[in-house]
Amino acid sequence: MGKTSELIRAIRSQDRREVDHLLASRECSINGDGSSRDPPLIECINSGFKREDADKRCKILKKLVLYGADVNIQASGRHGKTAVMLASARGFLDCVETLGTCGADVNIRSCDGDTALSLAVESEHLDIVEYLTQRMRVSALDFRNQDGKTSLSLAAAGDIRFSVRCLQHLIEAGAGLDARNEDGSTALMVAIEERNFPAVKVLLNNGANANTLTGTGKSPLTLALRNHYYSYPTIIKLLQCGGDPAQTRRDQVHLHSMVTKSIAVLVRALVKNGFPPLDVQCNRLLKSKVSSAYRDSLPPLSPLAIALLCGKLDMARYFIANKFFTTFDVARLCGNPLIRRILKRARSARDSRSRQSLEILDLLSVTPHSLFILCKVAVTSALTLDIAKEIPNHRTQQSNKAWDCGPSFRARVGVLGLPRPLQRELLHETPASGMCLRTWPYISIERKTLSESCSCSLCEGEKSDEEDSE
């Protein structure tokens, strides 16, 4: 017992000669003496060596292993971390390499679920991450740590410069791009919530699923659009990589919300990438736009109706040019007395936009819809019937099925076997859907509008050089 204490003291004081002498005596408990203190191998990692003393520490480690120290022994206490885990957390690459050479298992998990990799990622030691990913089993790369997070998710939440390089190492080693954390989120969702666009880009470019769902129906787009104010390119990148803008019932108000917030670039992006025209109950969205006396009596509204009520005339013209109509638009919008009453009341308050909204309503009322448009609206309505159902109470509904609407609108259109021109019309993948934002104020709703798609910096959610100079 006494010799073991002397060995611990010799390790702490970095006295290699004394360590050699005590080990040679064979009177030390090389794997611990049953007390609450850590075994000598663990003590060697935890002792106060400086980084420049790495060579001295590694020689003591090798000597301990030579005399029978269990290279995978765990620290005392409830956490149960191995020497490799402790060295990884502290950034001691030399020690990790030495222990690996001596046969340490880098796949072991602590009592809390931590691995050497998760600790290295969390502490942002890129050199150790690179070493470990080349030696770990592929299945071990996706182990969750004590907080229920995968190493890929930890990397996505790290510093941007570290995050991108760490993600690349993990992905190249075979980490699951869509591996789930305990709360059901993926690394892509974590990167979005952390506003780490470079990490989002790396994950999507390597094939991360843009349409995963948590148990409460949140998709990557749900999270990105909820934080729309910080990064339009994130949302546009998700849409370009196949993100379904109306995947769950949580997502049904995305477009309506962007209209009320006057975010034209995202209105365009959602329409252009297949958001279906939906009639949705929008009382909360109209809270600051329409008085409560009228608001509570409003039926489910289309994006066009929202644009007119909010005075977003450019957006209204854009919807009309794209024939982005719902059953409400073609059957009830023009003759709805409540909407006209709201607009007339606003007009009496000298709101010129309300006067123009009324003029657009009057023009629509005398402009007949073609049979093709009416058929398209009918097909869209049939395909989106269950998407616009009432949102379930997430506090009582915990399964994914309570939120997922089954096959998405895009998927349903795809399996119908329709001619490509008709399919493009249903998904609004037409030149008019890509009209440059600068042209919206000049759209004429009296005649058919033709326009080529635009991908300028303004339309893609980035400031142009002209705007920067202003």
C-alpha cells in the first residue's frame, strides 16, 4: 500500500528515476489498490505536467504499461473515464498516440457515455480528432455523449474554423450524417440553430438529409425559417438541396409568415421551390395588421389574401403573375365582404395601399380564370388537403406521426406521372416564379407576365455591390 502511494507521488513530481525504482521493486499495486484514488496510469494523465513535458509523461506511461498497467483502466468515481479519454479532453496528442501504440481501445465509452472522440471534439482538439477518426470503428463514431449528442453534432456547434475541418474528418471517417441526438435532432439541425452556415454547407454538400424530422415535427427548414433574420443563404441552400418547404403541419404557415414580415427573398425562394398554395388560419400572424373585431371572424386565408390585407402589393402581383391561387382565391376572395370591409376601413384612414389592394380585388373579380388554372387549383387542393389540417397539440402528441403529413406535396406530384410542363406548373417551377425582386413593382396583372428567372445576389438573399455602396 505504501509503495503505491510513493509511486503516485513520484509520478506527480515527474521523478522518472524514482518511478523506475518503485516499479522494479514489484511492490506497487500497478492497477490501483482498491482505494478511492485513481490508478497510477490515470494519475499520470491528471498530474500537473506541462505541455513541454510531453516526452517525460509518455516515457512514464510506457514504463507503467511495461510493468502491467491496464491501458484501458478507468478513473475512480462515477464518470469512469479511461486514460485515452482524459488525454483527449486535455489535448495531449503525444499521450493519446502512446496509449494507442500500447494497445488502448479508443472505442470504449465512459459510464456517462463519453468517448475519447466526443471529448476531443467538445474541447476542439483537431489533431486528436484526426488521429482518433482514423482508428475508431465506424459504428463508434456515432456514439452519444453524456448529453445525448453525437460527435458530429458537437462539431457542428463548435467554433466555425474548427467546426468545418472537424466535420470533414468525421464525415471522411464514415460518421452518420443523419445520426440523431437524444432529442431527435441531427448535426444539420444543430448547425442551423447555432447559425453556423459553413457547417450547414459542409453537411449538405456531403449529402445530409434536409428533410429529417424531430418528434415534434421540426425540420431543418422549420428551424431555419424561425431564425430567418440571420441567414437567408442558409434557407436557400436547404431548399436547393431538396428541403421540402411544406413537409409537416408545422411548416404550413412559413409562406404566410414571410409575407406578413415583408421578406420578399424568402417568399420567392419558397414559391420557386415548390411550396404549395395553402389556405391557412392566420389570426396570430395578422395580430398587428387587422383589428381583433375582424380578425377572429376571418376564414383560412391564402398567401395572396394575406398580401392584400397587409398591403404587400408587390408580393400580391408576384402571386397573381404566377397564378399562385388557392380555392379561396378563385371562389371567395373577390366576393368576401369581410376582407372588403377591412380594406375599406383602412382606406378611410388614408392608407393608399389599401386603396390599391381594393383595386386589385376589383380587377380580379372581372378577370375570368382559365379552365387550366381552375383545374390546377383543384388538383393542388386535392393533393394538399391534409397538409392544412389543424396543428395537433405537441404537448399531448409525442410521435412523429402526429406531425408528419405523409408524402409531401412535391412527392405526390412526382408520382402522378404528369407531363413535365404540367408538373412544373403545379410546383411553380416556371420562369415567372424566378422573377427578379426588382421587377415585382412593375408586374402588370392585367396581362400575362413573362419573365426569365433571375439568380442575382439580391434574389439569392445576399446584398449586392450597389446596396453595399449605398
